[in-house]
Amino acid sequence: MGAGLSQEARRQERLLREQWEAARRQVRERRGAAGDGQRRVLAQLLVLTARGWRLLVGRADAVLVGPGGVFVVGVVVGGGDGGAAGLLAAVRGTESAVASLGMSPVAVQPVMVQAGQGPDGGHERIRVLGEQEVGRVLLAQPRRLRAESVRAIADHLERVLPDREGLALQQGAGPSLHPGSDGLFDLDGLREAALEGARRAPIEQWMTFLHPDQVALVRRNWSGPARISGPAGTGKTVVALHRAAHLARRTTGRILYVTFANNLPRVQSTFLRTMAPAVADRVDFRSLHSWAQEFLQERGVPVRLNGDKSETAFSLAWKDHGRESRLVQIDPGPAYWREEIDYVIKGRGLTRFEDYAAVVRKRRRAGLHRTQRQSVWELYEEYEARRRERGVHDFNDVLSLALAEVSKEGGGTPYAAVVVDEVQDLTLVGVRLLHALVGNAPNGLLLVGDGQQSVYPGGFRLTDAGIDIRGDRGQVLRTNYRNSRQILDAALAVVADDAFEDIDGEPTPGRRDVDLTYHDGNVVRVAEPTAEAHDRELVGALQALPDGALAGTALLCPSQWALGHYQRLLVQAGIPVCRLEQYDGNPVDAVKLGTYRRAKGLEFKNVFLPRYDVESATGTPGTDTARERAELRRSRLFVAMTRARDLLWLGSVTDPPAPQR
């Protein structure tokens, strides 16, 4: 194998010498009036046309279309940043030209080459390269486009950009250049880049191409806060990531990309760095609570977050003001009333009983009369007293403190824009906090999410947060790009009877109509009489996957108990496991293991849901609070099922023992 690689390297070297000489000769004939530096750069670009690239040359810049994407290249002689404005204008024109093809604006990249010099940093969104490295850097780009896409895009650009001339390398006979005869041509680097490019696999297509409707949302100028909603699989997160990259290239401030889950920011950051490396450092990916804690720390506001002590404070409050109260007639379990405090009272920032007595409790099924709300309020006040005695905060306190701090800021914010993913999982206080960072500035706040995929109790309307989404600032995506009809039908059957109200206040049925573009996914149902037989089938199905398939496979569980059980089972079977808490979006040949909630915002080729039927029961619960919990379980299961693209494996036990929690 080593001898084969050496032979290939020598072949590449001979070929590159011939191409370099032919390119220099062709440029002298066609562009004799250009300066020496410009001719040398153009010759390097011309070499790429012999390697699957297309070159369109204008008077001041060139457009390259190739496996690595679309690049608008300008040349500066003698240093400085002259020509940056013209180059960015050319980029905007190119972005508009390819938008109709579904190409994301982040796939069009500006490059400034400093003729006769080495690299010299960057100029805002422009990547600056030295003359010696431009050829090999472009050739070594991760593969974004197939050959047919390169042809289609280049042909389109030639038609719509009439001021550009298409040039291609025309090789002819002539003496080869002696190795090293022109130090400005990095023969070794270009050869290595060509070999490396052959070893790389294509990146995900959505990092380059979107539906033209999605591209329009990425590029749109919003006059104020905006919202993108739509059913599962319609590409909301993809649009949000491209929007963040687009804004980073259009503004000078930083972009904050926020979600509720702690594991998602790592994954989303990896995706953005892959698809738009030039602006990745301008986008901060954070979970809401981690950002709020850091924000308060920077401003000297003490935060004493302690979950154990907060839980103890509530347990004592329940003992004294809950378990003997009228609340147990509605629900005897303390968990429901802890949720009432977390998501309705503190989650909405309520500090007076009269406000709580009048509030509409979104997505809470049990109706509460005034006297019952008085009991809840007494429980809340006792909890707060116990918490303060211990000198600790809970997670809601962190957001309320951050909102108070932002509200008293004397203007100015480090963020040009805030993008909020999975907005339906936030509390009202959390949404108010993020809105306060940018206010109603044009293009300042983008909220992305779907109420059907809520995995936490409680809810709110955007109007409660003082956010007015007018006219076309509320957009709904209606095409599912992830799931096949078989997978989507299986998931929708779980929530078909669960109508919901989204955060815009719109009542929506559980079964929604969507357009589908993907048709190859399958649902496999396995029913076994015992848990042991079920688990043997599960392990066998995972072991039967083809080589390399584990990198795109997830096993999702409804509870931490189930998660521990299946982790032990897979490890004992010799199947590698990567917990979703540690997953960062980079490929790893292991089954991704996590809870339904941890899987929010992710997708996998294969999804295994053992004992899924425990969560999918649709019988009539005995109480309103039981009905609410059952709906929430089904919503979480729906989220887990719709993560699957190619295979959804559903396991059940026909005669199960009582579930352990």
C-alpha cells in the first residue's frame, strides 16, 4: 500500500508540473495586461480547473466552483485591505445568484489573496491567504459538492453573471518546470492537498444545500423579532444554524445561539464549524442556564446554585404545607406541585398571589380554583423561605437574576443577534431574558421551535413575553426532510389525539399534514414475551448492523433507570457506547445512548427504542394530572421516534412486569 501511495504522489507531482506550466502560459496569452502577481494567482486557480473546479473570471475578481464549494477570490498587490468592499459586493451578488438553486449563503466564501506575500489574518468575514497557499488551501477544502452540482452551479453562474469569462486549463506540449524553479508555486503542498482530498468523505448535504424557501428565510431581513415553527423533521434547526452563520457574516457583533439542553450546544457548534469555519468563532453556542450563570458572574452578582439543598427545601415545605393540604385531592404526589412552582409561578416570574390567581396555566390540565391556588401559593412561599434559609438559588432564580441585571443595563449589548432553538422548552422568564438582550431590533431575535415537541410541563404565549410577531415574521416550515412516511406515521399515531396550543396561541391538532421528500426509512417492530427475550433481540439487531453504522445509531430511553440498564447490556455485549452527554457531533463509531429529552434537536440514521410501549399508552387516565403526565410522556416518545431517518426499531414486551422508575 505504501508503494502505491508513493507512486501516486510521483504521478501527481508530474501532472501538477505540467498543469502549472500550461496555466502560466495560458494566463500570459489571455491576461497579459494583468500584473505579475495577479497572473500568478490566476494561474494557480486555473490549475484547479483540471481537478474538478470551474473558474469564472471578472475584471476585479474570480468565482471558483468546485468540490469544496463556491469561492469569490480577489487579489491584493502590496498588502492592505484594498478591494474588500468590492469583494463583499461580489459575494452578495453570487449568493443571490445561487439562492434559487437552494445553496445556502454560508457556502459562498470570500477569499482575498495577497500577491507576493504570505497569509495576513482576515478582514471581518473575508479569509485572507498568501499567494503561495491559495491553490492547496482551496483544493484541500472538505468536499461539499458532487461533480454534477459543480457543473449545474457553474453553468447557472455563467448565465446570470454575464460580466465573467469562463476559463479552463488547456494543456499542451512543452518542457516541464524544474522542481522548485518557482518558489511561489507550492508543489508539495498542492500535491498533499490533492491526496488528502481523495481520502475525505462528503459532509452532510444540508450544510451546503437547503430548499430555496429555507434559503429565503436564512437571507431575509426581519423588521423585528421573528419565529420559525413547523413539525418535526422540517429543518428548523438547520435553518437556525445557517441563519446564525449568515448573521455572523453580515454584522460586527457576536451572535448568541441558545437552547435549553446542555448537550446540544457542543453538537451545534461542531456543525457550524464544519459548514462555516470562517465565522464559527463569532457565534457563541450556550445552554440558557450556563450562559446566565456566566453573565451574572461577569457582573459580580453572586449565584449559589445547589440542587440538593433546593430539593431539601421543597421537601420540607411539602411536609409542612403540602401533604395535609387540599392539594392532595388533586394530585397526592409532590412532583406535580414542584412543577407548578417551577414552570407556572417562578417560570413566569410571578411574585404576587393576585397575579397567580388570574394567570392562565398553559398546558396544565387540572383546573385550580382560587382556594386551591391559595394553597399552592402558601407552598411556594414556604419553599422560598426554606430556600433562603439555606442561602441557595434554584435554576429559575438564575434566570430571574439575569433578567433583572439585563433590564438595568444602560444600553448596549455584546450581541448583534440572538437565535433561540427549541424555544418551546424555555420558561417565560427565559424568553423574556433573551428578548431583553436585543429588544425589537431588526434581525435581532429569532425564535425556533415546535409546541408539539415540548418535553417539559407548563407553557406560555409569546404575547406574555411582550413579543409581537407580526405579518411575515412568523414562518411555518411544512416539508419534512428527515422521516419516511412509515416512520412519521408511526410517530404521529402516538400523538394523534393530543391537540396542543403552540406558543403563538394557535390551537393545533396532533396529526398534522406535511410534505415528505424522503421515502427510504423503515419501521421494525419487535414484540417478545419477556424482557430477557426482548433484550436479546435488541442486541442481535445492533450487532447485525453493517460496519460503520454505529456512528449513525442511537438507542434512546425514557428514564435514567432504563438508560443504566441498557448501557450495561450493550457494554456486556461488546457494543461500544457514547453517552449523549459526551457527544459533540463529531463522528464516533459507537451507539449514541441517551434519554428521549437528550435527543432533542438531533437526528440519526438508526434509532432503537427498547420498551417504547411503556410510554405510548393511550388509555384514559383517571385524573387530569395523570392525563397531563401521559400526554407529556407521549410527546417525549414522539420526539424520540422522529429522530430516525432510515430505521426506527420499536421493541415491546407483551407480558411485562410493573415498570421500574
